[in-house]
Amino acid sequence: MDYASVIAQQLNIGTRQVQKTIELLEQGATVPFVARYRKEATGNLNEVQIAAIRDILLKLKEIDKRREAIMQSIEEQGKMNDELKAQLLNAMTMTELEDLYLPYKPKRKTRASIATERGLKPLAEALRKQYQCDVEQLAEPYINQEKGVATVEEALAGARDIIAEEVSEDIAARNKIRNIFRRTAMLTSKVVKAKEEEAGKFQSWFDWKENAMRAPSHRVLAMFRGEAEGLLRVKIAPEEDEPAVDALERQFVRGNYQSSEQVALAVKDSYKRLIAPSIETEFYNALKEYADNEAIKVFAENLRQLLLASPLGQKRTMAIDPGFRTGCKVVCLDAQGQLLHNETIYPFTSVREERAAVAKLEALAEAFKIEAIAIGNGTAGRETEEVVKRCRFKNKIIAVMVSESGASVYSASDVARAEFPDYDVTVRGAVSIGRRLMDPLSELVKIDPKSIGVGQYQHDVDQNKLHDSLEDVVVSCVNNVGVELNTASKELLSYVSGIGPALASKIVDYRNRNGAFHNRGELLNVERLGNKAFEQCAGFLRVRESDNPLDRSAVHPERYALVQRMAARVGASVSDLMASKELRSKINIEEFVDGDCGLPTLQDIMKELDKPGLDPRAKFEVFEFDKNVTRIEDLKEGMVLPGIVTNITAFGAFVDVGVHQDGLVHISQMANRRVNDPNEVVHLHQHVQVKVLEVDLKRHRISLTLKI
């Protein structure tokens, strides 16, 4: 198969671009590296396009592997011919291959195979010819007590079974039914009898019906989950059998003879017993794959936005993990996120303890020169925020509510135990909350993305596909931001292009033994980090204290000599060139174009010289909830409140308004126009103003609107 041509046609990009990208990927290059440092080779393809090429290539290789297995099976059966071989070689999809293989696929005993063993194949062939005849007389010679054919009707029934299986294996027939399903199949859901009470959360789908091809992914996954739990019965099929049976009869039934009637009976049986269930399974799987892909896409986009959330930066931070009965765990961190101090305060047990807690927070802030306070947004979060606001700090300190999602997962993980072997989970969780405020990306990479709480139906989708997609997002974000080589954790380094967990451990071990890296080139001293790995990772790593100023930028070491030539052209050092806009303006980059370095790369280099190592993430903004609203009972219809977007789904966005229960802004309430994708209107962690539409205290549900 000509992979490049097939992929180019599917993605509507140049064949040469695809071919070059495939070559780079198969040589071990990563998607971020190819996207940033091989623009001339790929024709400036972006990460999304390069990842799509990689994914389609894998699917095409799977098809080729299956094709090889099928052809080998048919060859071993001695049934291969030139026409079939050509059809198999030209098949472009797994469905085409499986349809071609169906008549040759080894089967368990079927009604047709049993009828064939009983010698009824010639009778089936005679009926298929549909000549004018008396079918009972035609069938009579096939009565054979020893073979289990006792009557004429049994002989005819066996022959019909053979015809039914032949009809079900006919490619044209299967495609006809697929087209009918595609146009008219309905997705129906009904509650399992006597399980109405148990299935309460699926009440919306107790008696549901809609066009299967138009069903939104979240609804499909909800119904499939109900079915998996044994509470719903889900079916995908046209409402009526007649159109499908009629289409098959037009293909297989000729004339109006007794033999034609037998074939018509076989066709009807074939549809109901064989084809329809098979195509329903096919469509069920296709619908599940579509729903999975849509849900994974939502999860991936949410994760990207979360990982690229604005960092507060290196500030001396106090972090508080709130709690009523067990108290609030307080930790103090230095500007690099290292733990300096921890203790527990109990502001909610008595007035005296509250005063003591306020005094303690004031003293800790003074002692550790705290610049910011991170407060977990879980139980007692808003109440703890009020306690912090009553403190009289000597210096201005910002207090920020921080999402706790996944903090408990981190605190009990091997990573946390390795970082803090002498501290319990409460201390580790509080440290994680503080570090999230300072740098969300560096901290969140330590947690399984599925535990961060920004997806929908994440446990229902294909787990391998979800893992791969989220892994791509983390890799993309880490390499987009860049990583400081001398302070990055092993977990963060493992996502850098070309490194991975094993090399990340060796880099940290080298750093621990030898001290800080002095420059990028020193990476080559790390055990098992060879030239290929260095090529892939170097541009994404920063060494801020390096003597070479380019080590602080995204300029790849392979282009250092080029930048030195630029500096020499204007009679300056590289440092002077980076510091002076006037000097850079004197450079005509077109003069530096050569065989493998074109304008795209040169333009990227000039941007980096202008702002070396610039963090692409937005500037941090402090957010505050309405101080008069802390519980769901405080909410009233019509209230307009500040909120922060915590999760985005296909059907809307969830917004935290500070009452320990997120409210839903349904997609229909996002704008005074039709919205197809909530991401058109909001993004994760966006600060918004919402109006309360409805409060359901019994079910703890809050309906909000952005239409203010």
C-alpha cells in the first residue's frame, strides 16, 4: 500500500509532505520535534497534522497486517484465485477485508454447515436458480433418515439455511443493508423491567428513540453505560424490516415460482437472523468508536487548557488543604516549591481555636516571607478562605482557591512517597495544592490525567485510546512551554521529546551526583543519552545559568553556528544580538537560507532571539468568589455571580461559583446564538459572570446561564 498517497488524500495535504513526515517519524523523531524543527521537510505541518499522519499510518499498517493473515488463511484452504487476490489487495478498509473473508472464515457449526453435511447443498443450488418446478418433488430425493432429513420440509428448511448464509456473505447485500442502517437506523433505549428504581440515574433514557447517526456522543455513552450496568436495553436498527427485506429480494428473488418463494423465505430469514444482527453489531461498534473519539477529544482539549493554565510563578507560597473536623493542613514552600514547614490548624472547632489559627497564619506568613496563599477548593474551602481574609498580614499577600482534583491521587502515589518519604498524605496533598498555583503544568504531570477530573465518561471510553490521546496532550504542552533542565522533576523530564522515563531518571541521577548542568551540551555526558536523543530533546530544555545565552532559548543547538554567523554579520556577540532589537533589525534572514534551513526556521529563530524562552502561557489573574455566597442554600434565582469554568463537555460547561457544587451552563444557555461547541464560548479556568436560573436543593443541581 502506498501509505503516503492514501494519507495525503485523507488529510488533503501534499503527498511529499506526508512522505517526508513518515520518514522522520520512522527514523525516531517525535511529533513536537518534527513540528518545530523540521518545518522545511514537512512543508510547515503543525502538530495536529503530524499526529494525524502518525495515527493513520498505524491504522493502515494494521490493515496490511490483517490482509496478510487473511490471504495466508485462504491460501492454506486452497481457495485463492487471481480475482479474489486482486480484491483483497485493493481493499482499503478493515470492513472491506472482513467482507471478502467472510465466506472463507472458519466458523463454528452453523445451520448452513449442518445442512451441507446432510447433503442439501445441491438442493440449495437448484432453488437458487429459481426455475419453474414443484419444490416438494425437487426436495423429495434429499430425504435421508440416516443424515437427519426426515421430511420434505426439513430438506427445504436446510436448503433455505444454506441460501440464507450465502446471502449474508454477499458483499453487495451487506452494503445495501449498511446503507439502509446509515440512513434510517434508530438508537432506542428502554429500561429493563423491574429495575426502574435501581436505574433512576438513567431515567431520561427509559424510553428513548432517535436517529442513530445523529445521536450526540454524551447521550450514546450514557445509554451504553446503562446497558453495561444491566439497567437499559439498547438497540440500533431501522424501525421497520420491510425496506431492507425488499432491497434484498430485489437482488436475489427472480420470477414468481415456488422456488422463488423458497429463496424469498431464505432472504427474509437471512436478514433477521444473520445480516441485521451482524450489521447492528458493526454499527454499535462504530457508534461507540465515534462517541469515544468525541469524548476523548473533549477530555484532551480540557486537559490541554488545564495544563497550560496561567502559572503564578516562583513565589514563596503557603498552601492550605482545608478540613472541618480533621483541621486544615498548612505547608510553607520556598519559591522553588520545596517544603519548608508544615502543621495543622483547627479554625472550625471553637472561637478560641479560630483566633489561634488566624494568629498562626499571620506568624507563618511573616516567618517564611509568604507572597501567596493557595487554598484547596474542596470541603471547607470557602470557610477557610474567610479565615484567611480575617488575617492581617504585614505585606500584601494574594489568596487563591485552587482545584484539588487529583491531589489525593498524587499524595498516595509512588511519586509523592519518593518526594516526601517522611511525611503523610495530608502534607503531600497540601504541597501539591501549593505547587499547582505556582506552576500547574509541572505539578499536574505527576498525576494520571484521568484523575484530574476534566472529562466526561472517561471510564466508559476505550482506555488505550484515551491514554494515548492524553499522553499526546501532555507531551505537546510540556514541549510547548519548555523545561528548565536543572529544576525539572523526573516526571516532567519524562515528557520532553526524545527522553522518556528511563532517560529522565538518568538525567536526575546525573544532576544529583554532579550538580547543575552548565550547558545543554553536557547532556551528552548522561549515560545512554546519545546523539539521537540529544537531537530530539535539546531544543525543549532550558539552562538558565548557562554561559551560552542560546541555552536559555528554544533555538536548537544545531542552529547555534547559524546564529553566530548572524551576530558576526553585524559585528556583535550572540549576547549583544539577543539584547539589541536594533542589531537584529539589520539582519536580512533571506541571506541565511540554505539547503535545509528555510524561512520558517529562520523566522522562528528571530522570534526566539527577540524573546528567548518566553513562556507561552497567559499572565496569572487573581479570582475571587462572591463573599456573600458560600453554600448552595445561599443561591437564589436571578443572582449574577462571578464563577470559574471547571469542566467543559459536549453539552455545556460546569462553573464553580463557590458553593462546593459546580453549576451547569447548558450549551443552549451559552450565548444568544446557536453554539455547536462550548469551546467556542468558554475555556477552562476562564473567569465568567453567570446568572442563576434554577437551584434544585434535593438533587444538588444548579442551572446557570451566560446570557446576562
